Amino acid sequence: MNLKIQNNCIGIDWNQVTQIIASVGMSNCEPEIHKQAFENSYTVVFVFDHDTLIGFGRAISDGIRNAAIYDVAVLPEYQGNKIGKMIIETILQSTPNCNFLLFASPGKESFYEKFNFSKLKTGMALFTDAENKRNRGIIY
């Protein structure tokens, strides 16, 4: 593998982003929605193997105290190669003094626990598609 990290949205194929998100069973939106979400984020991380987009993630933040990590995804055939770790570490380093929140896909919690993330006792969410999130096991 010849890995390259990109920390901006220049030249990103948003159709590929949509395909990768779908391949890992995450929330799927139109490419333009993903583009807007990433462009409006505090930090973005895209990982390429040569010229092939293989993973990404993003964070929204005030840059001082709080941040939230979203859309961390790695192509299934690249999982297990520490690509996700590289994405999370890059995001965490971008705002070193922040408290971080994130949504983990059901079954992926142990991955984030390796970075000392803990489950919340008082975390709550308001989703526009709550029934879908309930069916996917994300909320009670």
C-alpha cells in the first residue's frame, strides 16, 4: 500500500464517498449532502492508496473545547490495516484539547474504546429519522 492523507476537500469524488459509506452500512445520503457536510466540518481526513480513496472521517468543532466525530469509514477490503486508526488519530490531533463525542456503528464500539472513548450515561440525541435509527439499534 502507498497511503496518502489529505486534509481538505479539493478534488474529492463525492460519488466515491457515497459508495464507501454505503459499503459499510452507514447513513447514506446524496453525494451533494456528503460534500456539504465535509466542507462545513472543522477537520476532514481522506486516505488514499495511490489514487484510490479508501477511507475518511470528519469532525465538527469549536476548536477549543468540544468536537464531534462523524462519517469514519474505511472500504471493507482495507479494514484491519490500521486505516481507521490513522483517521481517528489525525482527527484527535487536530484539536488536542477538545472533548470528543461520536456515533459508533453498532458492533464497532470496541474500536473506539482503544482510543479511550467511553460510553455515555447521559448521552441523548434527536434524529430527524428516529425510527430508522431505532431499527438499526442506534437508539432505544
